[in-house]
Amino acid sequence: MIAKIWKKVLLFILIIACLFNVINKIVHKASMEDEVRSSAQYIQEQRENEMNQ
């Protein structure tokens, strides 16, 4: 009897944790423009480092 209750409680906690994780990722999601800009900046820095060496 107690095992069934604990199973339901832990399942409920797992569902809440998953929902919190998904919502957190949606809220703090970086925009595509920021991603492309940071990637271009990284590539440019790598090319400058290669030219200087």
C-alpha cells in the first residue's frame, strides 16, 4: 500500500521536474540571431589566430 503511494508521489515529482526543465529552457532560449552571431565571431577569431601564428 505504501509502495503504491510512494510510486505515485515520485512519478508526480518527476513530471513536475520535467515540466520545469522544459519551461526553463523555453524561457532562457537564445535567439537564432545570437547563435549565428556568436558562431561567426568564433570563426573569425580562429582565422585571426591562424594568420598570426
